[in-house]
Amino acid sequence: MDNNLLDIPRLYTAIAEWAACMVYLMNMQKRFKGIKFCTFALGGLIIQIFFLTVTANVNIIFWIPCMMTAAALMICFIYFGSKGIWKDAVYMGIHAFVFAEFAASFEWLLYSFFYKGTSPWVSLGMMLLIFAVLYGFYGWLFQHQKLTESKLDVTFGELCAALIIGISAFTVSNLSFISIETPFSTSYQEAIAIVRTLVDLGGTAIMYAYYLQRYHFRLKQEMAVMQTVIQNQYLQYQMSKESIDIINYKYHDLKQQIAALRAEENPEKRMTFLDRMEEEIHYYEAQNKTGNKVLDSVLTGKSVICNNYDISLNSVADGKLLDFMDIMDICTIFGNALDNAIECEKKVPDKKKRLIHLAVFSQKDFLIMWFENYFEGELKSADGVIKTTKTQKSELHGYGIKSIMHTVKKYGGAVHINVEDKWFKLTILIPLQQKKEHH
């Protein structure tokens, strides 16, 4: 090894920090796309290189503030390049900074060990090769976790924990570089370089392990909440089914009473009243007869709610197409879709515009479930997931669409949501060959 182990080129450090930020940006919801993103990324690289190059020869007293500024630039780069909130950017910025410290130290340690010459091209080539391997592997780890589909939702406590890990790793790894007058310092350059690399590696591993644990904990929480939503829809279906059975008995008895009353002499008004009652019975018997008992129960239960709020629910559904689906899955899809639509229509001031349309049909080897309701608001989404419009948010609010997507995914289907001409449209497509697989 030579005597330049501690003198990592500032250019390499800047590239390492920029590349670490890019790993996260490439796996997050980006604010810019195409040429705009490339221009933004190039600008971030130029700024990082310029700052670290200008401050290359500052006094050791100003070295720590300069490194803090470099970390702040990384956080800003992630914040302005992604659609996340500032806490997400700080959290990922800390991760990126620790990993960049490890990558730069590791690359320079290998270069100093294996190469004794001074050729800048060999140095640059080794840097690019080692960085490509390190950042490629690290990017694969985060891509495997599907960061783009998950909102970080970092809490203040989690942010503090990440900050403590980052500061601890940086302090211990650079302690001998700052001062050799401590019980934990050494004056040997080889030892300083090795300790710095190994401590940064440990810090990177701890940061990633903490992220992984947090990710899986949040995933389990989300799955538990979605399971609660699914169970609630199934319970609503059971209650609707029981209520419908009771109503059927009552209507049957009412038919007999009407027949008995017709045999008697009655005033004209009473006859008119009886005619109207009989029409309502026939209307009830004709509605929500889709060919699938589960869908019939769900639609009837939601129809009662719609009537209470003067909402017009129109459905044209071939329920037999749903026979291959599990009962709870039917309840989840139709229950959540209609609940969301009803919640939206309740807020429409004009009762004549409180409209919900539903259709179930097949087309080109696809089962299509189509929901449409009048919508006067603005569609808001975060990380590809529709945000709840309910004013009183609870743990279950906002999980209706997620539950639908999760259920549809089981059947190899897809969910499409859009707003067009003041109509909120939810379209679900499931390949009909899934019938055979789920029978």
C-alpha cells in the first residue's frame, strides 16, 4: 500500500455520493421524466463535484461542516428529484450518505492495494468498475423491495434512529482521520483506511437491515388492515343475506294479504294503494337478480343504503361470470368499490346527480367489472394509490382501493382508475382463463 490511503479524490467522493442518490431516485416515484430527469441528474452531479472539489483543501476544522453540507446537498437532490415528502428525503439521504462513504473508501482501498502506479486512466477505470458492481448490487436490493409501490411514511422516531446510525457510523469511521489523540484512534494509515471501510460497511448493513425490518413490519401492518377491510365486507354480505331472507318471507306473507284484501270490497283509494304495493313487490323481485347469489346480496344491501341517501344505483351484471371467484373476493371488490362510490355521492349537493353505474360482462376473453359514479372533486394519489377523500380518516380509510388491487392481483387481473368529464371510473379486467385455475 502507498501513503495516499486517506486522500480519496474528491471527484470520486462526489461521484459516489451522486450515484448513491441515483440508486434511490431510480427506485422511487420521480418528479421528472425523460430529458427533464436526465438534465436534473446531470445538474446534481455537477453541483456535487463542484462543491467537493472547491472544498478539497479546506482546514480540518471546516472538514466536518463541509461533509454536512455535502450530505445536505444529497438530501436536497433526492427531495427535489422525487415525489416524496421531506422526511422521506432525509431518511433516504442518510442511507445514501453512509453507503457513499463506504463505496468511496472501499474503492480507494482496493485501488491502493492492487495498483502501485499513478495512471489516472487506470484509477478512473477501477473506480467505474467497482462502483458499477457496488451500486448495481445495492440498487438491486432496493428494487427487489419494490420501493416504488410503497410509501415510506417515515415517522419522527424512525428518522431519529436513522440519523443516530448515520452519525455514529460516520464519526467512528473518521475518528482517526480527525484526531489521533483519542483512545480509539490510530496513526497508521493502513489501519485508518481499513477501519474506515469496515465501519462504513457495518453502518451500511445496519441501515439496510433497519430499513428491511421496517419495510416488512409496515407490510404486515398493511396486510392486517386490508384483511380487516375484507372481513368487514364479508360480514356486511352475511348481514345483507340474512336481511334479504327475512324480507323475502315478509313479502311472501304480504302477497297473501294483498290477495285476501282484493277479495273484499274496498274503496278506490285502497285499491290504488294495493296496486302500488304490488308493483313495488314485483320491482323488488326483479332487481339485483344477476345469477350470482353473493353479488345479489351485496347489491341489495348497497341499494338499501343508496335509497337512504337518494342515490340512484343502476346495475347491469352477468353474475354467472363471477362463479369462479371466492365469496370473500366478490365481497371485497364490489363492497369496497360501491362503498367508495356511495361515500363520494353523499357529498354531491344536487340529489339528481347522485348516480352510480355498475356493469359486469365479458369481452375478448376478459371479465370486466366496471364502476362509474358522478364525481365533482379532484382525484388525488400518492405512490400510485388513490388517497381517501373522507374527512374523518381512520385506520381503515384509504385501504378500499388497495384491497381491491390486492384481490384482483390474485386472479392475474389489473385495475384502472381515471376521472373523465366529472365521472370517476374504476375498471377491473381479469383473464377468463382464470376460471379454470380457480375452479
